[in-house]
Amino acid sequence: MQKSSLPTTEHIIGPDTFAQHGYPHAAWKRLRNEAPVHWFELEGGVGFWAITKREDIVSISKQPNRFLNGPRLAIFEEGAPVEGERTLARHLLNMDPPDHQAFRRVGAGWFTPRSIQRRSEEVRRITRDLLDEMAGDGEEREGDFVADFAAPLTLNVLADMLGVPREDWHLMFQWTNQIAGSADEEYQSGDEPYDGLEQARVGLFEYFTDLAEERRKVPRDDMVSVLANVEMDGGPMPAFELLSYFLLLVVAGNETTRNSASGGLLALIDHPEEMAKLQKDPSLVDDAVEEIARWTAPVIQFCRTATEDFELRGQTIRANESMCLLYPSANRDEDAFEDPDRFRVDRNPNPHV
């Protein structure tokens, strides 16, 4: 395993780096150019290979039988159980074949273009309601785009698809913040750092246990009804996996979209010429959305674990070693994107990950 004066573990994936400087694009760029497959030690933990090139990340992601999700989902797994304890959740992100395909198939139909289009009017209504609330009486005032729009929009749309009654949407917001922001003092409760996460997880599980039971008795046109009544291997979806499915939809589905929307607005503010271009030609909105996804890259990393020894760019990766797939680095790869460090609302093609 190679050793050099390349960026350290803290430089490329450390929480303090992200808190103080945001995404370390300069460090990732150096890795792409000098050591696109590089081993890093992790103090107090298990080391990993940093994978920074788009081509490699896409290739690894397309081989789920060879490179597994389950053994290690991320470099830092907040609230992860100690050895011998049961995992906090079992969902699509930490499943491998054949379970992954079977469980993904259950809810996939709700996220096809046709299904999304079918709910477009409801999405517009939710959007208009939030904009009306932000506008208030029409007087100019300061607002918080994340708290007033990006966060409630994505969560409200997901809650509506699930079939959560409108009066309970605030609970989804509360639990999401406690789970996704478990390391944030604002969302902590109890004596231990992750007490808030556990309380929120239990609250969410209890809520959806009751809602799923209601939908078994009286199904409706919502995702809870579909998931609660699906048959898998001759029986219902196991309770733990069912509740984990809801956890994934409410937390992961919401967090990534709210961060993309917020980061997208910031990008347009930071690049007024691109904002003006989009205002002048609204037909660019689809390209702009794809560019926002590339630019913000809301998912920083997931890990894959090798099932066998193999060679990648001159490095030997051994069976059971972890690979950290750095998605924001892939989205700035000079071999995949022209002028990758420039935000362009008319970028096309845009093969972001």
C-alpha cells in the first residue's frame, strides 16, 4: 500500500474539514491526478481505499455481486452498533443481492416518471402553499430558504406520497432532523450524543407500525398501503425491514433533495450570470436541475467491500477491504466533464453520478 505526502484522511473525509471548509475539492483533485486509488489509515478504525475517478466509481457501483454494500456502508457510521449487536436498520442502502433487488422492486413503481407525473398537481399545490406562506402579506422581509421552503417541500411531498396525514407532517420533519443531524447539538436530547437519534428512530418506527396496521385494514392509494400489504416469499414484508424502508424514505429521500435545492439556490446566487441565463431562457431548467445535482453532489460517499482480490489502476485491493466512493470527486472529474469547476446551467451532456 502506497505512502506519500498526499492529502491525509482528515483532508479528504474528515468532519472538521467539511465543517470548516466545505467539500475538499482541491484535495480530491490532487488524488484524481496523482493517486486515484489510494489507501488511507483511519485512526481508531479500519482503513479504506479512496476511489476518486468517475469511471471507477461507476464501474464498481455496477457490480453489486462483486462489491458489497452490507459489510460497511460508510467511513463514519454514526450510531452504528458494536460487534454482536443488531444493526439500527436494514434497508436498501445496506442490502446486497438478491435481497436488494427484491426490496427495491416493491417501491420502485412510485418513482417512475409516469408515477411522478401523476402526482405533479399535488406537488405543485404543496409548493404553492409554501410559497404563499413565505410571501405572507406581501411585505418585503427576510426568510430562511432551507427552513421555510427546501426542507418542508421535500419532506411534505414524501409524506404525502407515503400517506401520512397532513397534521403529522411536522413529526416527520422533527424525526428527520434528529436522525440526519444526530451529531448536531441542536437536535440532541438525553445524556448521550446519540440518544436523540435513538428516540427519533423509535418514534418513527412506532408511528409507521400503527399507520401500516391501519392500511392493512383499509388500504389507500399511498406507499404505506403498498408496503404494508406486499407479499414477499409467500408472506408480508418482515416488520424490521418494513420499518427500515419507511426510515430510508423519510430521512434519506428528504435530506438529499433539500440539500440539492438549497445548494442549487446558493450556486445561482454565487453565479449571477447563470441565474440571468436561466431567467432569460426557462427552457434550460431541466439542464439546470442536472447541473445542480452535479454541483451540489448531496451524497458524499458510500463504501463497497470487495469480495475478491483485484487490481485497479495499479493497486491491489484485497478481499474484505473497503472502498470509499467519493461521488463529489466523480462529478468534478476532468476526464468526464469539460471545465468541471464551473457551474453552467446549460451543461449538456452531464453524466453526473
